[in-house]
Amino acid sequence: MRVIVASNYDEMSEQAAALFAELVAENPTATVLPATGNTPMGMYRALAQRAGRGELDASRLRVFQLDEYCGLGQDDYRSLFGWTQRSFIEPLGISAANVTRLPGDAANPEAACASYEQKVIESGGIDIAILGLGPNGHLGFNEPPSDRSDPTRLISLTPESIVSNGPYWGGEDRVPRQAVTAGMTVILAAKTILLVVSGKSKRSILKETLQGPTTPNVPSSFLQQAANVTVLADQDAYRF
Ligand code: PGA
């Protein structure tokens, strides 16, 4: 595992964008699993700027949605799919035909998760996963406890995630209680993983992620066993 410590959030975002741009230059049709959340947004803005300046052509990437709240349609503004579209897919000019949703509104979530995994396999697996770090160590919506062998599935949000997502929803009582998430298996098998982590509030969970025992109680700790992980953290997060 490689750790790159940047002096602040903007620098971290630029470095993450630069690394990602290198990977895209090597493999312009890579499969990508891009996280939502606040942390990767600076990186995505930096990527959009590079694309706008003609320095990056990410238009042929194939995108797999990382996670989604249950009960929201694709066009719902609050959906994670919508967020991924606005922040990553549209600014980089990726065509809808190259995007695989993980639907939170499927009549049969189990079948939808199985079909998603099948599509990941048919695409040759995930080349690049861009991950944020949940305050409770979740990756995507693999809430604790999640084991390294857990597949793409329906999960219930932990009370901690309901609290941390409350501000996005205008109150904790409005946060959906369930979500679907790419499995730990899908994430951990990614050929390259970029984990972006910012801010003091992530310091202790980052320490557990990097130095703690590998345990389902901290799903992100399994990154210690993944093949090719680069952690990009700012100094506020990486100070221990
Ligand atoms: P954040 O979310 O980037 O908004 O901190 C991370 C997460 O909960 O996965």
C-alpha cells in the first residue's frame, strides 16, 4: 500500500486527479468504480478541468456505480447515481451506454445485484476504484460488519451512517434506511484502488484502516490486503 500525504485538500485532489489521468492514458477504456461523497469532488473537478483543457480524454471509460440508496429512481436528484452523473460522468463526457447502474429501485434487488456482478465479470473486473472512507470504515455502503468475501448486496445503514448522511437529506429521519452496494469482493479485486481521505474527522478511522487489525468491524482495513492501493490523504487526516 502506498500513502501519499498532501499538505491540504486541494493538493490532494490535484494529486489524485494526476494519478487517475495517468491510469486513463494507459488504459482509455478502463472500468471505473467512482465513489460519491464530498471527498472525491475536488478530484473530479480537477479531472473535469483537465478534460476541458484537452489534457485528458476520459470519454471512453466504462463506469460502474458503486452504491445507491434504496427506493430512489435513477432521475431522483438525491440519488447517488445522479450525483455520479453530475460530478463524474457528464463532465468527463462518458456516454450513457458505458455506464452500469446499481439500481436502488429494482423490484428484485437480489437479482439486480447478481446481474451487476455478472456485468463486472463480463467487463473483465474493475480496473480503477476511486473510494472515499466512511467515518465508520465503510467502503461504498459496505457497512460494518462487512467481510472481505461479501458480495454486491442489499444492506441496512448503520445508525452512524444515518447520522453522517443526515445533512444531505435535510435531517436524519429522511435518510433511506437501506442501500445496495458493490460488494467487498468487487472493490477489493480492483486492479488499482485510489482511496481519498481528508480532514481531522477521518484521522482515527484512517489510522485503523492503515494500521489496525483487518476486521469486518472496519471494512476499510481489508484494503491492507488488496493488491494495488494508493491512499491519498491530506495532512489533517494523516497525522498519527
Ligand atoms: P465523505 O464520505 O467523502 O463525504 O466523507 C465518505 C463515505 O462516507 O464513504
